[in-house]
Amino acid sequence: MSNVLFPELPGLEWDTSLTPMFNTKIMTSINGRELRASFQAVPKYEISLSYAFLRENKGRKELQQLQGFYLERRGAFDSFLYKMPEDNEFNCTFVGDGSSTSFQLYKDMYTSQLPLGNTQEQIIGEVDPNMWNQTPVKTMWNTNQEKLMWNTATAQITSDGKYVLSQPIEEGVEVTVTGTFYYRCRFKDDTQQYVNFMHKLWKAGKVELIGSLGTKI
């Protein structure tokens, strides 16, 4: 399992497809009634990419980048990180409880929240909580004379999808954090085709990946 990033190349076409997949065992009785068992709580994804051109001229080695990356992964053997175009940013909101210093980052999916396992590391200076506290009844000034007026907590985003604080946020205080996430992927197959359609111009009609938002695939 490696953390190397899949190369971003200009020839990628817009018709990228993303197919969520689950694992459900379905047993059907003789009268047609079904008994189902779900073996997978979060989906895996089949990702299909298409490259209209891969240039090998004027110092551009796009075919070598893609093919070399495939060879280094030994086909479907080794996993890597993939930054999905138009689907790589998270925006998470957490409310402090006065004790927690670690929060799980997530991807909003309408009414669901999918936990993220691969995120871009980021060191954040002082935490910038929202102006208004979520606790409805709270005094403006704290009676603890040793407590600073402003929160001095610092935070970081780890590579495994955690938002970690140096000290707990007060109960009811809301914090919003944004950043970049990746899909943990492998190549679907141990074979990959490239087509030479013009002098030093190649294309890859289908590059298929199997991915997950978790730490393993």
C-alpha cells in the first residue's frame, strides 16, 4: 500500500464514471421471497477514466507517466491515492463537548456522512470557532480568571482523516474545517491498453480503478 498520487494529465476526458458497489447476499426461496444479508456498510467504487491523448513530444512524456505509474504498481497489486476531479473537497462542522480533541472527517452525501480515510495533511494555526455558541444559555464572561478570553487551541488534519486539536474546544462551540481528500485505489485489471493514433500521440480509451474512501482497498 503506497501513498503515491495518481498522475494528473491534461488528456483526461470529461466522461469519468463513478459506480458505487455493495456486497449483498440474496437467498430466494421457492415461493419467491427473499432473505438478504449485507456484508458491506460503506461502498467501494468502480472508477472509469478515458484519455483522449497522451503526448510524447516536445519534452512531454504523458504516456510514460501513466504507463510507468501502472508498471510501478504491478497492475492491480499495489494501491495508491487518486484525487477525483470535482470530488475531492470536504467541508466538516464539529461542535465541541469540552473533552474531545479528535474528530473524524467526513464527506457529506445528502443526508449521509461518509468517513474519510485519506486526506491531505494540513497544519492549522489557531482554531477559529464560529462567533456564536451553540449552547443556548451561557454567560458572556467566564468566572475562571485564569481562562484566556480567546481560545488558543491549534489543530492539524492528519493523513488518515482525523481533525486533531491540541486542547478540547468548549462545549457548544462550533468549528468548521475544509480540506482535500483522496480515494484509495488500485487498478482493476493486470492489463492496460494504449493506442498510438498519430505520430507520438497515444490514447487510453479506458483506465479502470477500484476505489474506496477508507484507508484500505
